[in-house]
Amino acid sequence: MTSLFEQLWNGKNAEELESLMETGFFKERNNWKPLGGTKENLSIVSAQTTNSVRAINEKVMNAVDALLERKCIEHGLDPKSQDAPTSLKEALKRFYNVDMNEDMDGTLLSQLAEDIQIIAEGDEGYPNLTVFDNGIGQPLNKFKETFLSLMAGNKSATKFTQGVFNMGSSAVLNFLEGGRYQIIASKSPFEAGTKAAWSIIRRHELTKEEAKNHRNTWFEYFTLNGNIPTFDTKDTVIPLKKGVFREGTLVKMFSYGLEKGLSGDVTKSLKTEMDALLFQAPLPVTLTETRFTKKKHRHERVVGNQAVIRQHMEDVELRLPFTLQVAPFGDVPVEVYVFQDTVPRKTYIGNRSVLFTLNGQTQGDLPRSFISQEIGYKMLRDSMLVHVNCSDLPYTEDIFSSSRGNVRESVHFIRLLDTLKKELAEDPTLQKLEKERRSKLGGKTDGTTKDLLRKVMGNIRMNKELTRALREAGLSLEMNGSSSPAQPSPLLKKQQAVTYLKEGDTFSKGMPLGGRTVLDIEVSDPLRITEDHGDVHVRLLEYRPSRSARFDADEKKEKGIPSPKAEDLFDIKKERKGSIARISLGAKEVLNTEDEILLGVELDRNNSTHLSLIEVKMTPPKKKSTPKRQPKLNLPDIIRVTRNPEHGDSTWKNYHWDERDIAKLVPGEGKGLSHIAINLDADTLQQKLHRNMSKEQVESLKNQFIMNVYTHSLFLYYQLLLEDESKEHETTVANMMKSHYGSFITNYNSSQFLA
């Protein structure tokens, strides 16, 4: 059986294993049994984590469990006994003399790192990943009930282990390509002999006959005539970082699909992600990359980001530990790190600004919008990391989902989150640092720049939809601090919808009692509209009262009371601007539900001409609702930034810039932007300047550059904001400017706006 195992183990990828499945014992369908003893196992496997790295971390935590169980037995204790440790923290302290909240001794770190290994080999895009642990392993008679079970509760009586129902380790099956092949081999150090048990798990391929009776497929494992196969470890060479496999457990996952950007060198991309998700790694993990070097393999250790941060405290500007008091949890330890503003966000934070960990493993997280929007620290949002340690809390099942990747929106979690927000928002040290960061990025805005900005914004013709959207959002096209906001049309209330028509169109609309509608009618011959407002008339062409009002109308007719005019039914206002005639109609109280009215918009000329027909049917009045208060978004200031101080300008040092940077959008204390900083020593501008230019020409070119960068940045930012208000787009726009887009707008001619 050794050759059969090695033949599978040495397969290059899932495609090669697919071919092997059509040979020998593997093609015998009776040799395959459903994983967990049920053909309904697909739902169990699919319900696990949806993140490929979290799935690998499940294997790592199982490896930690196996090592601790081995140590427990070596210390003469039954892992399920009352004398065994009752928590992971206690087990690490008793068996390794390791404290999860303290740095591990370097010698011990090197020694322990080889007890858990992850080895990448095979294809570059979809590597084969092997996870090894030097732990308790499993004897042949327990292999099936442990590695090949689901929901068995094998470790429920062992209090210091993480896994309980043997479901989490199946999560990796969701990320395997092809037939979803995973080989498991194990040899217990407490079992005599050199035989190791093994099997391979795959996704069952439904036959035509099976497809008639089964909606879903299932996962199955290989047996040899109903028995778990074995191989002899002394005759089989499976290399590890040092030596070869002799005992413990091996799991090989073929053609593993990692998240985008993580399938490269695992000692870099995968390490970074694993350090983040194993924030307090209980034990170190060695990563080995074999795919990109023929002779010397690359090795790195996963130790958890907490340890990584402590190794680089020069990157930390502020470390703030404190304890929350939250019912019913009691004490909740929290640790805040604020990194130097020179440290890239991806180094320690990535997309996770708040971490909720359980026994070192990140079980849930919150994005940076929590820092900026919920707490209000917009200047710290890219530098602030919050770690909430939930390891010693009761009721953690009320906070975390079983897939270990999400938090539950439970009453307990909301209470925890509210307490955390209040504590962070009211902390004087963080408030002071927020103000210092904002002050550091402030700068001088002279009158020339403001006048230039007003001139450009006054002449620029913006996209009609964007203009309207900005107006509806409350954006005033004025400088910060200006006291003369743009005046809206007197006929148009804030956020009131306008219907656009062309001359000759017929407009039909249901209007609620007491409501108002506004129409902009485009006139084909604008010369027909004179300066006299009386030239545009709204006339009543037909009035059809509702059934309930018809008797009253007939009675008035019999008494000789004249038919109503348009002005009797509607409050009519008119306004003209160029080729647009704006008509505002407000329904008066004399109208009733179901009344139908036909109006005509006319011009007084030699021959009366209809512009449009308006058909209105009255509907029940709208329920009054409290209008949503829209925050005012003023235009941000311009900050001129240069390499060296020049007339009080801000410098590269303030922004940690170089010649490649072009702009930085700085968020305001409320909604919107405070200012846009523009690099006047950017390469893309300096390449256009030359010695033969006069001082006036240089200043003109700089002004054009400022206006191009400013207007493009502003419009891009607000367009992105209108599409998705939940995200923060300052960095996105700044990165766009830093790319080829910045070079494009440098050569974009805005002189037409400066005339």
C-alpha cells in the first residue's frame, strides 16, 4: 500500500489526481464511503467559513489542539480529566511556559515553529498546501471516528482545545479545485510500530441514475475493501523543513484556491493575512515556499500580528490598553494601537481596524469606517487598530458565529460595541492625537488661491446630473467659510423633483391633494419667450370632477355660476430662464380625490400656440414625514505643498510625500472634505516647467495644475460618494491621481475656465 499512497501524495495537482481516480482500487465505487457517515454532508461543509485563509487557520488551530493533547499525555494527564487544563491559556502556560500576552523566547520560538508547518508546492496559481503537526496523531482504530467524522463532538470533553464538533477542518474542501481532493495521514506517537493510517477525501461525482434521486452531491472518503488503508512511515519519504514525516498528522490539499493576491509566495502574502487572522497565535507556524526556487526554499514564521507589532514598536506612536466593563461579560480587555502616519495601512491593519479575538484567533472585525464614522477619528482611521480580547468572556456564542468569520448582531454584541464606541470617542489621548494629526496636515490658503477657485467654479459647466445630485446633497458651491451661498430657484424647494418636457409633450401625473409639481418645458424657439412673464399662460381646458363632487358641480352650473379657471384650482407660479419655461403647480383645497384636470400651457402671440398639455388626476394626500436633514458640504480649501518651505507652504515632510504624489483629500470633521493638498513639486508638473519660462508663465502653469487636480479630485470624490456613501473614497481618488490619470490631467487644458 506504500506505493499507492505515494502515487497519490506526489500528484502534481487536482487534474492529475482526477486521472488516478479512474485506475485500480479508486475506480471501485464500493471503496468510497460518505464523509461523516451521511450523504447530506454538503450542507455541513458549505456552512463553514467563506474565507480561504480562515479555513487554513482552522487546520492550524486543530494542530495546536493536537500538540497540547500530546503534551498533556506526556505530562501524565488524561486530556479529558478534571486535572487537565481548563483553557487554552492555561494549557500553554503549563505545558510550554508560554503567556499569550507576552513575547515568546527566541530559542523556544525556533524550536516550536517546526511543530506546525505549512508547505506550498505545485502550481503557481492554485498551489498544493500541506499542513503538518507534530501532535497526538490518531491510531488506526480511531482514524475514522476523528478525521472522517462530522459533528461527532470528539473534543467536547477536552476543555483546553478549540475544535469541538470536527466541522471547521472541513472548511478547506470549499476552496479546492476540481474534484476537491484532500489527503489525510496520521501516526500516533503513542502507538507501537511504524504504520500510519491514511485516506483521501473527494467530492462524489453523481451518476445519471443517482441524479434522479439526489439533488446535491456529497463528500466521500476512500477505504480499501471497507478498511482504512495504511503505509509504512519508515519506507515512505515525505520531506518536512527538517527531516521527514514519522509521526503526527499530515493534511495535503490539492489545487487550493486562495483569495486574490494571496496565491503568490506564501512566505509574504499568506503570512501577512495569517498574522492578521491569528492576531495572538498560540504557537508559531512555519511557512515553506517551494514553487519559485529550485534549490533553496523560503521559510517564514507566522507568530500573529500582536507579536509582529511588539517586534517593531518604533512603528507605534501610541499604545493604549484599557478594560471595558460590559454586562453580562464583566471585564473586557481592549488594546489600541495608533501607528506612525508614515506606516502604510496594509502593514498591520489592512481592511480590519477593529478585531474581536477568541483564543488568539480573529473571529470578527470591523472596517476603518467604524473609526472615522462611528467614533469620529477621521485623521486616525488609517493608523488606528483596536483589539478586543474575548477569550475569557462568557456567552461568546452570542457574539460569534460557528463559522468563526462573523459577529452576531445580538443584544450582547450591540451593548459591547456601544460601550467600546463611547470609551474610544471620549478618550482624551485619542482626541488630542486626532487634533494633532489634523493640525499637521493644515496649511496656508492665500487670497489668490481662493479667488482663482471662485473664478473657476463660477465658470465651469458641470455635468447636469452631478450638479443636481450635489445640490440635493446640500453641497454649496462656495469656499469654506463663505457667507454667500448659491441661490436656488425661487420656485424650487430644496430636494424637490423636477420633470423635464419638450414643447408639445403631454404630461400625465397623479398629484396628491395639497401637493405641488414642478415642470421644466424646453421651448423649441426661445425667441418666442419675451421679458414679460404674462406671455406664458396656463389655461384650464377640461375639468372632470370626481363622482362625489359631480353633484355639487352640476348644481353650480344650474345656478349660472361660471366654470372655474386654472387659477381657481391651482396655485400657479411661472419662471423663465433662456429656453426653459418652469411651471409650478400647487393643488388648492377646492380639489377632491379622483378629480381629473386637463391644462394647457400657451403663449400669447398673433396665433396662440400650445407648449404642452398637462393631465392631472388628484390622489389622496401624502402622509407627512420628517424631512431628512442633509449635511452641508462646502467646497474644501486648497493647500499648496512643496518639497521645501516656500512662502509658508506645507512641505512633503508634513504629508510623507515624494515626487510621485499629486494630491491628498483630507476629510473634514463633519461630512465632506476639509481641504485638498496639491503637490506643486510633483514630477508630472515639474516636467512641464523649463528655464526659459517667465515668472508669470510658471505661475500660470501652476495655477492651471492646481485647478485641474482640484476639480478632477473633487468631482471624482463626490461622484464616488453619491454611488456609495458607506465607503470612504479619499484614498481611492488620491491613488488615481498618483497613477497615469494624474499625468493626463496635467496636460488637460483648463485655461478656458481661467479666461
